[in-house]
Amino acid sequence: MVEVKITQSYKLSLSFKYDKRTIDKIRSIEGRKWDTLNKYWTVPNNINSINAIRGLFKKSEIIDQTSLVYNDNKVKDITSKQPLLKKVEDELKIRGYSSKTIKSYKGQIRRFIEYHEK
């Protein structure tokens, strides 16, 4: 099982128990790097990497913490956007952004999602 998460630097991290075949698969992904400090592989957070992960691993082999790799459902309404907007708000608070900036960013993200739902 390969667990996919997003790192602090917004890359995708791939962690798993040591398996030579899995390592060989990950080495075929362009831009991959081994993070010696955290002991996981990182790959760029882009469509090429996501498609490569989809092609290399079956859905049953992935624990997708990001909902990027195997996302079967689209955002439908404002209630389903709330977890994302809450995560954005929490992250911006941690980084010390003002409440007005946070409100503005959340509004822009909400409008962006709504635009792409059309």
C-alpha cells in the first residue's frame, strides 16, 4: 500500500513499507526525489505526476489522503467545499494572515471552484 499526502512544500509524498518493485515504479516518475530526513518519496504536485501514479498503481494499492489521485466525485455544492475552505482558513491563520485577507482568499477560492463546476 502506498500512502499519498501533500507535504509542507506542496509536493506529493509517497510512503510505504520497503518494496523493491514499488521503488522501481516510483523511480520511473519524472521529478521524484527521496526525502532522507522524512523517509518518503516526493513527486511534483502536477497532473503528469498524478497520471503517472494512476498508471503505476491500482486504486486498491493507494491510500489517497489528498483526494487528487483517485477523486471520483466532483465538488457539487457549498457544503462540500467547507472542508477545503476550512483547511485554507486554518493554514492562513497559522501563517499569520489577517482576517480580512483570509476572507478575501476564501472568497476567491470559492468563486474559482464555482466557475469550474459550470
